Amino acid sequence: MNLDNLNKEQQKAATHTEGPLLILAGAGSGKTATMTHRIAYLIDQGVSPYSILAVTFTNKAAKEMRDRVEKLVGPCPGMWIMTFHAMSLRILREHYYAAGYDKNFVVYDTVDQKTIIKNIIKEQNIDSKQFPQAYLSAIISKEKEADSAPEQFLEKTDGSPKAKVIYNVYKEYQRQLRANNAMDFDDLLLNALHVLRDNPDILAQYQNRFRYIMVDEYQDTNHIQYQIIRMMAMAHQNLCVVGDDDQCIYQWRGADIRNILDFEKDFPAAKVIKLEQNYRSCGNILAAAHSVIKNNRGRKSKKLWTEADAGSPIVYKRCDSDKEEAYYVAQEIDLLSGAKDCSYDDFAVLYRTNAQSRLFEDALKRRHIPYQILSGFSFYERKETKDMICYLRLVVNPADDLALRRIINEPKRGIGPTTLGKLETLAKVNGQSLFDTLSQEEVIYSLPAKASVSVKSMMDVMKLCQQEKDNLRVSDIYDNLLVKTGYLKALEDENTLEAESRIENLLDFKSFIYDFEEEKAAADEKATLEEFLERVATDSDTDKYDNESGKVTLMTMHSAKGLEFPVVFMPGMEDGLFPGHRAMDSENGIEEERRLCYVGMTRAKEKLFLTSAAYRVLYGHGEYTRESTFLRELDKSLLDKDGDSIYEPSRRTDNRLGVDTGSFDGYSQNPPFRPYNFDPLKYAKQSVKESAAGSAEDFIEGDQVTHGKFGHGIVVDVDAKTVTVAFDEGGTKKLAKGIAPLRKV
């Protein structure tokens, strides 16, 4: 077996076959090559492929590993190289009876899971607003990860009415799964654990078969996966785990960093081999990443190094605003892409949240730079954004049946495919649009009770916005639609990470509306909803780009793990954004954010750009920012001396921390901006709700008022539904109560 293409430490890892082994493989250190050569070395030494188990986290990684092993030693029949879920499914297929299932059990996906839980909510007369399906699904999944059955869940709670509702749903959900001879994805791991733990003969069968076990990305294993692997490896102790505690960035979805940190406690005889030679990045990038990650307390000591040159220094740019930041990034890509043998796919923009993508999309489009968004949709292609665009389109054009079909049941209003089909047939027979059909009271009242109430409420909001369209700013219309249609409330009620991410995107879309309004105001032009929708339609057209050419990659840092790019931009290096305000509440939170920063920095091979904005509009709310704590930890000697530095004396006066606090006199705002106490998402949601509240005040003739669009005026008449105001510049307007953005002066 030729191992000459491996370095000294990689060779040690590949040839250490007996006993527990922990391979601490830093970013870009060639862990996949080491693992595949170790498996090939075992086979070359006479170990049967039938005795080898290698567990990965993705099917793609499993296929790549098998292909590379077979390229080295030929076909390997009987060898298990698969994901945790695939391994568990195979065990359960062989021992279904031990899990209490029939041989032909089925696996339910998330859609099936949603259907069952929705039916249970209906059957048990549970308030779906107080207990949304997504919330109950998340609770059940979390309990299964903790190996907690319904009864155990109830025992560890306070026995409150809320806990009992969750218990009843969880218990009935499990009963129906059993009755249907079905498992969900969480059950695959949990049932496999129970089969092995409760049946010593079955456990012994796998212990005897798999003399050699390897686990990739061990830092990302959860408690159930850890227990399965630990039991299977106990007989021979030949367990090799590969991972990097500095790259554990998935604790929010169950990963337990203690699994890798405590490996030597679980296996006292373990040998530890560190792969610290990096083959990806230049020296300055590695040194910069280390200067940040070394501040984590919960990590094993190691430091990446490379034989490559130090390379370019790290470039840091403090921009005046988030728009300038996006402009700067696009400009640098434009300039650097002109180099010989350089393609757009050499560049990646890695941000902390999806809500940051819009400004970069806009900036790249202005320069006609093609891009792609990985692990997500274009800002304008995301479901929640398209839903709200359809609402806005209906305000302008009620005959837009396509838009109405999309949003009539968003959020859920009890209009299923059958009911919608009947409405479409009725509209077609009468030669009307769907909107006109639903405007008829007899049609509304013919719907089921729940649907009748919710659809009428939606139609009332739509008609009011249509009626007042010319008296409202685009942002006012958006706020009213977002709040009064129930769209925002439905997402809040879900109470999941996915729903929160969607709310962030919706509130950041309002930032785009603000940009449009400010642009028109600067040009002394009227900002109309019609023109805004034209702008959106133009901006969302990405088909003009050549699919065969390279594209700049936009993605979150979480999605970038495992990838690499010659040039990486990391925008938004600000406290409250990165690290996020929630993470700053705990040491564990800040350490996971720091690991995420390390992952982002080590994606870069040749050049690394870090940027921040002194003023950022996020979720529709503008705020001065403080530079990220990670920038303060960065070794300043690695920064480009000819570029920007963390502190610019020519632009800011001196301050104690030597960082930009966001104010031009060197002091923080008064009252001071405290990102660890300030929740911009919460603030933005409250701002939208207040805006949508409209003119709730009681007005009388002679009141001086201010209007969001028309400015200052005096009330000249009031009736039950309207307020008539004589504005200083806008003339006399009759405005609808409950939607007009009027405030007493």
C-alpha cells in the first residue's frame, strides 16, 4: 500500500489500526484522503471489507468515500459506508421484530409527519394558533433526540395544561405511527438504539461483525448517534473518529461538542493524532483564523500551519453603510475578476444570515456580475417574499388570479384544493376574476365557517389597501398586508428557527422598500406601488445570466462548511449580527459563533476580505453598529497596511477600545447601543405592527396631525369611517380610519 502521498501525521493515522483513535483534522488538512487511505490500508493488510463500518453525515460524502477507497483497492463487497440514518434503517430492516414493527414498515417524511399532527390537532380540538403544527413537531423531535418518550416528557415538566396538551399530541402521534407500521426520521435512530441496547444478542452480532469502525465529522454527532457508535465499538475498541472541535457549528440542531472533547474519557487508551498541516489556505489566513479561535476555552489545543507562502494580508474595510459595504464587495470582485485565469466562481460571499443577501444581489446585478445562491433561494425567490409580492400585486391589480391563487391560503384559511377548484369554476362560469367572485357576500357565506370568516377578513384588508393606495406609502401598504392578513402572526405562532428566518427575510424586504422610497424622494419623484412592483419584477429576473459561465457564490457560513474558494468575503462583522445578539448572552453561544467565524475564514485559499458597516438597516430598522468582537481578537499585524485598519484615526477620534463604536466623536450613542440587550428582530416586528395599527386615535376638527406621506396638516372634518385633513403641501385628503398613518402632533 503506497502512502507516499500522505504527510507524516496522515501516515500515522492511516496505519494505526488497533485501538481507539481520535484524529483531530483541522480545516483543509486532508482528512478525507487520510480516512480513505486508512480503510484501504486495512483491506491491504488482510481485513475483510465485511468487517469495516464507516459512517458519514451525507450520502454524497459516503459515495465519495466509497469511490475513493475502491479506486485504491478495487471492489469492496459487504463494506458499510453510509450515513447514520441509512445504517439505522439497515439494522431495523434486519431486526424489525425487536423494534415491535412488521417487516414492511415504512418511513414517513416531514410532509407525512405534518399531516398526522395536523389531524391530531383537529381531532383533539386543540387551538392551532396556540399550538401550531410546526411547534409541536419541533418539540417531539427534540424529545426523541433526548430519548424521551411521551411519559418521560410529562414527568420532567411542571404538569401544566400546556405540557399536557403536548404530551397528548406526542402520545397519539406515536400511537398512530405504530398503528400505521411507520417510523419518522427520528425514530430510525431511536429505534436502532433501543434494539441494540435492549437485545444483547443483536448488539453482539454487530460488535462481532464490525471489528473496525470509523466516524467522520464526529463533532457533529448527537447523543443518540454517540450511544449507538459507542455500544457497537465496545467489543473490539477499534473505533476511529475524525473531526475538529473548532468546526462544531451545529449545536443548535442537536450536535454535542462534548462527544469529541470527551473521547479520551470514554476511551482512556485512545491515541490522538493531530492533522495540523493545511493544504488549502495561505499562511496569513491560517494565522488570522487561529488568532480568533484560540480565544475559545472549550477546545483542544492545535494550530494549523502550511508550507505555502504567507500570501496576501487580510483586507479589512469599515464602510459607512450596508449599501456601501455591498458596493465595495461587488467593486472588488469586478476588479479582481479581471486577472488572468480568474473566474467569477473563484469568489464567495459568506454572510451570517440569509437576510443579508439582498444588497449583495443588487450590487452584483448593477455590475452585471452573475451569481448563485447555494443552500437557499435568491432573496426574491424565497417563498415568503413571493407571497408578499403577490399580496402587493393584488392591491394594484385585483384581476391577478395567479397572485390570488398563491396567497388565498397563505396563511392557512381553510381553503383547500377542492374549495379553490369550485371557486375557480364559479368565476369562470360568471366570467369574473377570483377576486370579484370572492367580493360577493353570498359566495363568502357559502364557504365553511372558518374559511368564511378568514377569507372575508383578508378581502376587507385587500379592499381597504386598494381604496387607500394613493394615500399610503408603499411601506405603509406592506406593513398593513403583513400584519392584518395574519401572515406575520402565523409565522410567529410556528415558533421555529425556520419561521424566524422567514420573518427576518420579510422584515429585510421592508428595507428594500425603504431604499426604493428614499431613492425616489432624493430624485423628487413619487414612489408608487406600481413602479415598485416593476422594480421587483426586473430585479428578480436572473435568467439573463449565462448558465455556462462562472458565478459568484452567495451563501451562509453554515452552508459553506466543507467548501473552499480562492477569494472569500465575510461581510457584517458587527456585534449583534456576527456574533449575533442572542449568542452574546452566554459563553457557549459566543464560542459557537467564534467557531463559525473560524469556519468562514478557513474557506479562503488565497485572499480574505472582512467588512463591516457603521450603519446598517436590518429588518427595516436602521442602527449604528459596533465592530465585531472577533475583529478585536484578530491579530492586527496580519492586516493589509495599505488598506483599511480596524481603527481609522482620520475618520474617528480615539476611544478606549480602539474600535469603531459607530459615532463620529468616538463615543457610543446616548443612550449607548448595547447589542447584547437589543433584539433588532423583535424591534422590527413591533415597528411593523405599530405602523399597521393606523390612525387609532380619536381626532376632532382643528387637530394638528402628521401623515407618513403628506406631512403636516389640520383636521377639517371627521365622520365614523374617515378623517379629512388639509395638508400644508398635499392639499385636502379624505383618509380611511384604521389604515391612514396619522398621528397627532
